[in-house]
Amino acid sequence: AQQRILTHNEVNHHPKLILTQKGVAEIKSKLGSIPLFDTSLEEAKAEIDAEIRLGIEVPIPKDLSGGYTHERHKRNFLMMQKAGVLFQILEDDTYAKYVRDMLMAYAKLYPTLPIHPQERSYARGKLFWQALNDSNWLVYTSQAYDCIYDWLSKEERDVLENDLFRPFADYISIGNPQFFNRVHNHSTWGNVAVGMIAVVMDDAELLDRALHGIKDDNLPKGMRDDDGGMIKKEGQKVGFYGNLDEPFSPDGYYTEGPYYQRYAMYPFLIFAQALQNVKPELKIFEYKDGVLLKAVNALLNLTDVNGDFFPINDAQKGMSYYSRELVTCVDIAYYYGGQNPELLDIAQKQNRVSLDDTGLSVAVAIKEGKAKPFVKKSIELRDGQMGDEGAIGILRSDDLELVFKYAAQGLSHGHYDKLSFSLYNAGQEVLQDYGLARYVNIEQKGGGNYLKENTTWAKQTIAHNTLVQNETSHFNGNYETGSQHHSEKYLFDVEDKNLQVVSAIEENAYPGTKIQRTMALIKDADFENPFVLDIVKVNSATSNNYDLPFYYLGQLLQTNFKYETPKTLTQLGDSNGYQHLYKEGFGISDGNNTSFNWMLDNTFYTLTSVTSKGDELVLARIGANDPAFNLRREPAFIIRKKDKKDAIFVSLLETHGSYSPVSELALNAYGQIKNIRVILNDEAYTAIEITSKNNKKWLFAMANNNSSDDGQHQLYINDTTVKWEGPFVFKPIN
Amino acid sequence: AQQRILTHNEVNHHPKLILTQKGVAEIKSKLGSIPLFDTSLEEAKAEIDAEIRLGIEVPIPKDLSGGYTHERHKRNFLMMQKAGVLFQILEDDTYAKYVRDMLMAYAKLYPTLPIHPQERSYARGKLFWQALNDSNWLVYTSQAYDCIYDWLSKEERDVLENDLFRPFADYISIGNPQFFNRVHNHSTWGNVAVGMIAVVMDDAELLDRALHGIKDDNLPKGMRDDDGGMIKKEGQKVGFYGNLDEPFSPDGYYTEGPYYQRYAMYPFLIFAQALQNVKPELKIFEYKDGVLLKAVNALLNLTDVNGDFFPINDAQKGMSYYSRELVTCVDIAYYYGGQNPELLDIAQKQNRVSLDDTGLSVAVAIKEGKAKPFVKKSIELRDGQMGDEGAIGILRSDDLELVFKYAAQGLSHGHYDKLSFSLYNAGQEVLQDYGLARYVNIEQKGGGNYLKENTTWAKQTIAHNTLVQNETSHFNGNYETGSQHHSEKYLFDVEDKNLQVVSAIEENAYPGTKIQRTMALIKDADFENPFVLDIVKVNSATSNNYDLPFYYLGQLLQTNFKYETPKTLTQLGDSNGYQHLYKEGFGISDGNNTSFNWMLDNTFYTLTSVTSKGDELVLARIGANDPAFNLRREPAFIIRKKDKKDAIFVSLLETHGSYSPVSELALNAYGQIKNIRVILNDEAYTAIEITSKNNKKWLFAMANNNSSDDGQHQLYINDTTVKWEGPFVFKPIN
Ligand SMILES: [Ca+2]
Ligand SMILES: [Ca+2]
Ligand SMILES: [Ca+2]
Ligand SMILES: [Mg+2]
Ligand SMILES: [Mg+2]
Ligand SMILES: [Mg+2]
Ligand SMILES: [Mg+2]
């Protein structure tokens, strides 16, 4: 007989999972008086009423994502979840019948289904091509079932549980241990799906399976999934707790990056809410020092000014905190996380709330005028279970946001992009991270799945604004090697908001080569906007070629160097992503600074770089060897230093001026920099001199071996002794 | 002695040019009570007060546009004009002194100036590199002078008139007859500059020169400017009236296109306002059936939903009805053109008004709530002095705007683009006209002037969505030949807003070849949005290769044909613009329809085309032979029919569905068309059958030799007789 979660005498009353009997009573008492809740409810009602008019369709599974049966089953679970909620709040049987009839159709279909006919996944579902999507279905459908549980007859419940829910939960867990017993956002969905239905059905064994995984999965150690991701590591903790422990850092950063964190946060938080409702003694929101609530804060800080997530690792651009998952996140974080009034600012922008206790509390607080602006500051989000595996460092100053990645590999969705960065101006990408090579759910493009260019291009090092050695990717593009390492933070200092500096070291990407990148975002009255100072210091035991690309967006206006443009375009290299770049232009440095001036969105940009005589300057464009036009034809400027053991790349990026196509006025179209120069670069110190066009000079100097705040330093530069305390200094030297 | 404009006894009171004594009194009486006027005044005051604090600078002329001295002198005249107005309205001597001091500085500098050192123009100025810009200066400065005229002493006026204004007016007219005595927007500025200062100084001879040109200019007939534009045609009428007669059609379309019309409208209208003030007997606003007022209406209709002008001929994208010139246009058109309340809608969007009688009247009417929505409808704007030289036909339906050009050459800024079109969806270009190859006032790009790629690319036929024969441009790219011809309208019928059709014929672009293009914008309940049907019918005496390009913007998703992508990119052809295209992909039709599906701005598009076995399908990209990166790397899809005398290109463009990167839902990502087929195509009739995926069929048929509305037609098609009245029919045939 089934082991119950409830104690002996308790009755299995519903709703209990996300909605509660008490919560529903509270909602009903306030209906019509809380604007944001009322409009969210009206929207859901309008959507579901229209859907009910169209009738129920439960087709035989056939398609990949983007195709009809996939999208239909996906829509079905979203509709059932909302219909269940509407039944609870509005007490209208129409909604309960809709859910029941659809569930009964599924209960009739499910036992007849073979494994899904599409063979692309390492863990195929039955309704969908991946067990992942089957799990999505169960996470939402459990909520619908919970809402109509008491309204159904015992006989109806027996049919649903015996023919549908139990076999469904078993199939995605015991039937697919390689999916269920893993640390991966997909597995989290599987765990939570089983946990949610366990709570509704009051099944202790299933709940235990959800929380702790399958006891004996017989999976071979070192097994991998179809795109090379590790499935099972020796001694790995699995289940919901396993997925909570390992991928989240103490700062709430999720190692796969914000795009997948957004995707994973829904099951994490919705299940946490359920656990808080039925097993408050677990204190799930306090687990690991409140990591689930910190994760919401981390996610919100990983967005640009428009709310778009920074596209770290595999990530489709445009995903944002306006997604339905983030509505849930924000409402739950507000309710369970101490009612932070800044979250109300985001909720206002989202302009809808969850139809439960958490959404009601947000809507009430907004009505009461409690919202305060959510101000994003510079922040370091450490990676790794213990927070000691590098970090994402975000520097913010005025309209600029600089995202610097010195984190761990990021599981199977990670890119080989150690010490890469991207830059945003008022939400516009200026120096981009390419993102992924995928058109999610657009069937025309490979069924909406990962395209092969994701591996051959998007993950490769050359696809990023970071150093490439000898045209190979970091860790030779080997996932297993990459997963064993992470970059090391050297310093992250944003105390002085006019002089924010982050610096990190990578010693494993290319064995024998040490790379230290230091990025400063400096605000000075002599410059119209804050500028970026970028120092990449390379030391190697062997001679190598080094490439440093800048994936600028916009229209090239002017360079201060001569370049040839070839008559025919050929690929820049043979492999590791280079085969996807065309060589559009080629110049050689005369030893002076290289200046690269462009325009984007009616703003001007100038990148000034220290180059040595003979350094190669490549103008490249993405798109070679792209037979299906999967890649965007976007440009890059690459600085190449050849046959060097040690090298230093120093660049200064200015944002300046404006252009109006209406007034046709160009203001401040040129940068302010006359010259930058490396004064000193040795094992202990690096010093850069910056000269502006009006002949002001500044010194940026740093200690390379002592990041302590109270270290005392001095250098003898230009016949003067410069002294400072702490790891770096920036000062005028005229 | 100077001949006066005023009669013997009249005193030369000021202001009289744009502001009038009566008008100023009216403005003063209403100050503080008319919001839009008050804020416009405050903005001007804030701008001028800041400028006065910075002090006066009148540098020695040196730079091209974009450079310091150019921009400084340009800013000076704009500032003086506003300061003059502020002096009149606010009666604060500060503004008069500012204007006087600056004018005196110019009076001191001007006599010392040689011709401008930059040698690029065929008519160099003294303050600026072109006499054009000197004329701009005088048009604005005359207004400033008028405002402080009475406040100055006789001695001061004598200095200004003798040392500055008279020599200035003479230099841009008698000193540059090749500029002044011409029909061209530049010349209009010259004429008006002389006319404006004539009115202020009360000089009848100068006014006559402005209105009718220089009597004997000794210019050789057939002379050309530095970019090939014709200067003097035999027997040409010149001066202000000459420029009013020839380039404007009876519909108010200006043959150079809206970008230059916008530029020319300011001098046309501001001088018309002056003439109305001082010589109302000329009835200038009634001249040529009110063409100046019709021109404002034409201009506003030549904008997309955002107010951006369609980039016809040489035109920089982004110029819009928010420009300062259009503020003047709208206010003058409202005041002198019968107070059309729809103009107030545009004025509200512009959110500022002219600081004179016209602006006051607009602001008062807006305050009184008189504004009505400016609704842009489908419209044909005829070209040519008599309106018989073709036209621009604009079809509008829901969010779609189709711009079809079957006009005359468009003077020296014209492109070789007979029967070309562009398509907009909600203000977004979908099938683009490239525009010009120039970065106006961006000094980094060739001083902000026309780039050589404007000639080698932007003007060429292959740069447009129209038919190219044998890889040559229309009229062999010869301006003189092109100027002798225009396309012929066949029909323009927008009576049925669900079936709007325009058709035109070009017989001169390629001698011996007749091209008829018919474009229909059809709204039918079976389609999500209106669709475009495009029929290009070609008949030639000789065998030729025909290319029909579609410059789509966005991301290619899927084609139904196979194509090869070359390993190295080479140019598509050798000349006539083909040298600027890379061949990125190449396929050959198997004789079935060709389907081309792409995404732009989260909307899907599908172009379905009838192709014959062996037709070549080229995926091209702009950017070859572009050594300074002057061109945008944008794509095209080209259908090529080889070695044919007669040919017909039939394409159907659908706009459909949507994608959200936030919900990741793709809706209606595929087109509805299963097949299109040419049923009949002979000298007399063309008939197309359209079949949708749900097997509905429609017939579009047209008579090729009878565009009369009451022509009776019948065809025997698919065992049925189809009868209709008028030139075309569209109907279901299931
Ligand atoms: Ca990346
Ligand atoms: Ca953004
Ligand atoms: Ca054009
Ligand atoms: Mg954004
Ligand atoms: Mg993966
Ligand atoms: Mg020209
Ligand atoms: Mg637009």
C-alpha cells in the first residue's frame, strides 16, 4: 500500500500544492479590489474561455518542438493549469470540467503510447520527443489536478492516477534514470514533476524519489548525453536536493547561466512553494542560506536595462524578466523573501502576477504604493557550489554595463569563453556575446533545436571577446577538461564608483599559458561617458599566436590603419570556429596605436589599442561555411600577435557623441584619446599611460601579485615616484 | 540708386519678412496661455541663452561638412534666426545685441574671404564649401536681420548691407550662375536667399533676380555639375518661379523625391510666407493651383507610419516629418491652406511650432481641441510638371505600405530604378530600397558627402527591387537618356480597399524591351494579413537574361529549393552594381514554385514565386568591392531567367505569424500558399491561379491593353467562362 506523506489522521484536502484552501478564501475576499490581480485574472479568464470554445484536442504525439503535436500538448498543460486556478477562484464548474475532460483524454491515450517516434533525444518522452517536455507537462498538470481533486469522484481519481499519473511519473524517473538522476536543469524538471504529483496524490515514496533521486540507477559512471554533457559523476548527489546543492553558488548564480537559470527557476520555486505548503518543517526557502531567494536576486541582476538576460553560455537573446517564469520568481521571492519593495518595481513592469497567495500579496503591496525602484548595481556573482569557482563580474556605470566571465564551464551548455566579456550601452549590445546557434521552437530551423553551428561556432572561443591561442579553443574544446577548471578571481573592486576594476586569471585553458585580464570602467570628467580600459596580459612557456577579437555591432566609420580588402572572401581558418569567419579586411600595425571608430544606434564608439609593429589587424565577418544560413552576418575586429611567448593587449573603448538622422547633426564623432602606452609590464606590475587629445595624461597601474587592499606599492615612472595603496591606481600625471 | 519694392511713400518698417508687426502684437497678447507655443518658445530661449553664454565664434572657413568651421557657421545662422525672433517676442535687447555682434563679425570677415579652400564643389561658397550652404546661411540670417533692423542704427545697417549682404547675395547669384540659374533644390535655396534679403533691404532688383533668375548668365547649354547633373537646358525658365514650375507636379510631388523635397520645402514655403506678407498680390499660395500646399500634403503622405520618408532616389533613411523643415511646412500649410485639422495631428506629434503667426495659429487650434487624426490612405502622386510623367503609387492596407515607383528620372539625385518597389510593415522595411551611399555630415565618411558607392551601387538598377536586363542598368546608367523618359501608368485603382491594384509600363529603360509590372495588395479573410501579388511581364525583341531581386531584411529561415553555398565568396558580376554583390548561395529551379521564408522583427514572411525549370536562384549580399566599408552587408534573393525574349515573374508575398523570444512561441510560421500558377499570359490577358494550403483557389486576371473601368472581358479558364468588367478581377474559383 502507498506510503502517505500526511500523518495517519490527516485528510488529503485540496488544493494544497500551490493554492491552499486558506489562500483561496483570501483571494476571493479581495476580488475586484486589487487592480493588478484582477487584470491578471481577467487575462487568464479571457484566454481560457477562448480556449474552451475551441474545444479539447489531445493528438497522438508525432512532432518535434515547433511542430503541431508538440505545441498542442504544450498549450494543453498551460491551459489546464490556468483552468484549474480559475475553477478554484471563480467556482465555475466549466473550468473543472475542462480540466477533467482533458485529463481523461490523456488517461485514455497515455497507456497506448509507445516511446515518442522522434529519436533525437537521449531521453525520449512519450507525449514529447524529450522526457524533459513530459516533465514540464506533469509540473503544470499536477497543479490542475490539485485544483479539481476534491471536485472529482473517487472513481475518476483512480482512473487518472492509475492510468496516467503514476505510470507517467515512473516513466520519467525509473524509466529514464539517465535523465532523472542527473545534475542538470532538465533533471530538475523531472524531479519536480514527480514531487508535485507526489504531493497531490499524497505519495511519500514518490516524494522521496523526487527529493533524493532513484536509489539505485545502475548508470555507468562517466556516461554522457547526446550533446556531450556529463550524466553521472562519481558519488554525485542527485534529485531535487542534488540539483539545488551543486549548480547554485552561495550567491544564487546558477552555473549554466541566466537563460537556463530562468528555465530552471520555475520548477525550483514552484516546488519550493509546494514544499513550504505541505512540509514547512523542511524550511526549504532557508536551505543553503536562502539560496533560492538569492537566485532570484542574481537572475534580476543578470539582465540589461531592458530586463533582457545577458546571453551567457547557450542562451537565446531577448529572453527577459518578462517571461512567465520570472513572474512566478518575483512573486514567490517577494512573498517568502521578506517583502523586498524593489521586487514590486519589477512586478509592475511585468504587469501581471501569479494567481495565488504570492501574486495577491504583490498586487496588494503595489496597490498600497509600496514599490521602490529596483536599482541594479555592479555586482560579482560567484560560481561553484562553494562559491570558489570564479564568477560573473558585472560593472555598471551610467548607461554602460560590462559583463565579464571568469566562471566555471557551466555544465553541458557552457561555452569555451574564459575571460570573455560583453558590453551594453543603455541596453544595446555594443560588443556582443554571440549567444547560441538555435532558433528556439522555430521548426524551420532544425526543428527549433540546437544547430550544429552551436558546436562548431557559438561554443568556440573565437566566437567570444576573449583571447585565442594558436586558433584553438580553450581546453581544446574538450568538455571534460573544461569542466575540471574555472578561472580565478584576482580582484573585484567597485567601491569607488568612478573607478571600478575587475581582474581574473586563467591558467588552464591553454596549459603552459597564463592569461590575466583586467577590465576597468572609469568615469572621469574629461570624458563624455565612462570608458573601458581592457588589459590582457599573456605569459607562456612557448611561442604562440594570440588573437583578441572584438565583436562590435554597428557600422565601421574609420580606422587609423590601412587595410586591404580581398577580392574574394575566404575563411579565416580551418577549424575551432575560424572556419565560420570570413576575412573581409587585413592590415598590419605600424607600431602606433590602432584606432577603430564605428557608429551604432546613433552613438559613436572608438576602440584605441596598443599594437606593436607587425601585429595583424583583421576585419572579419561571421557566416562562412554556413550552408543553411543559420548564423548572423555580424562583424569582428581582431588583433593578432604572432609568434610571441609573452604579450599584452591594451585597449580603451570610448562611447561618445550622437547622430540624428532627422537634424543630420553629428556631435562629438571622434574619441578623445590621443595615445595609450604600456609604460611597464613585468611580473610584478603593469602600468599604462593614457594621453587625451588635449594632452592630459593619466596613469593606470596595478600590482600583479598582490590584490590586497592594504598593500603598499611604488613605481618610478617618468622621473617620478608614484605611490599607492591597494592593488591598483588611476590618477592624472600631468 | 536702389530700386525699391515698396511704393514711393511707404516706410520700410520691420519686421515684415516672416514675423510682422501685427503678428508680433498678437503673439505677445497670448503669451503664457497657449501651451505648445509657450513650450516651443521656452525651448528656443533655453537654447539661445546657453549659446549666448558660450560666446560668439566666427571662424575662418576651412572644413567640409561635419568639420568644425562648417558646423560652427551652420549653427551660427540657426542661432541668429532664433535670437532675432526672441528679441521680437520678448523685447530683450540681449538677443538683438547677440545678432548684431555676430553679424558685425561676419561683416568684418566676409570681405577678406577668398573662395572656400575645399575644392570639391562645382559652385564653391565662401563661408562653406558649397554656395548651397552659403545660401542656407543667408535664408536664415535675413530673418535675423529683419528682426533687429529697426533696432540697429542707419550706420550699422549700412555696414552690414554694403560689406556683407549685398556682396553675399551677388556672390551666390551673379558670382555663381551655374548654381543660381538652374532647376535644382540647391538653386531654390540660392533664389530664396537672394529674395529674402531683397525683401528686408527693400531691393526690387534683387527680388526680381530671385524670382526670375539672372537675365543673361552666359552658361553653355548642356553644362553639367560635378556629379553629372544637368545645369542648363535649352529655353529653361529659372529663378524661384522656374523652380516652382518644373520640379513640382500638379499633385505636389517634387521630382527629386521626398528627402530633397523636405530640404527644398523650407525655402519654398518660408519665401512664400514672406511674399504673402510683402506682395500678397502675387497670390503665391494659389500659384499653379495651390501647388505649394499640395506639396506639403504629398510630403506627409510620403512617410511610413513612423513619419519616416520613403527613401526614394538619393535619400538618407531616418529623415522624417519630425525635421525642423516639416515643422515649418505643417504650420504654414495649416495657416495658409484652410486650417486642415488633420495637420494639427502631425503638429502634435512634432510637439513644437514655428515662433510666428503660423505656429501660433496651430498651437491655438490644438489648445482648442481641433486636431483630427491624419489618416494616410493609398495615394498616387503624379510626377512631371504637367503630371504626365508617371507617378509614385502608394498602396496601404492594415499595417502594410507598398511604395511603387513609375516616375521620371528625378533630376541629378535620381536612381535607375524604373518600376521598383519597397514594402513596409508597421513602419519596418521588409523589402527595402537601399537609399543612398552617404553618411550625411559624418566627417569620417568622405567628409559626409556622397561616396563613390552612391554611383557605383546605390543608383544602379540592381540595387533595387526591379527588373534588370543583361546585368546593365536602366538607360545604361546614362543620366541624359534617363532624363528624357519616364514610366507610363497603366492603372492605379484603390477604390476597393480589399483589392488595390497598380500597374505601370516601362518601354525605354531597355530599348526593344517592354516591362509591365502590376502590384496588387489584397486583403482576404483566408489570409492573416493582406498579401502582395507582384506580376512582372517582360516582352523583348531579343533574347536576354533577366534578374529580379528582392532585398529582404531579416533572417532567412527556409527555402523549398536546394542551393549550394560557395566556399569562397566572389562578386556576382563585373559592373553596374553587380560588382558590389557577393554570391552567397546558388540554386536552380526544378520548375516548381520557389518558396522563400524569413523572419524580421519577430514577424514571418514568405515569398512564393512561379519559376521555370532552369531558372537560377541567387542568394546575394551587398558588400563586395567596398574597400572602406561604406555599404551595409544586407541580403537579397534574386530570381534569374536566362536567354529569354519574353518572361513573366509572378510572386506572392505573405506577412504572417509572430515569434516571441520571451514566451518562445512561434505562431503561424509558415505561409498559406500551396501553389501559384500562370494560367494565361498573352498580349491581351494575364491570369494567375492561387491555391492555398487548404485547397481554396483564386483567380487574378487582368486585361493588358485596356485599363478602362467599363471594359468588358471574358476568358475561358479551367472549363469555365470567367467574365468581368474593368481592367482586373480577383475572385475565388473553387
Ligand atoms: Ca557565448
Ligand atoms: Ca538588450
Ligand atoms: Ca534607391
Ligand atoms: Mg534589450
Ligand atoms: Mg547541451
Ligand atoms: Mg547629384
Ligand atoms: Mg520607419
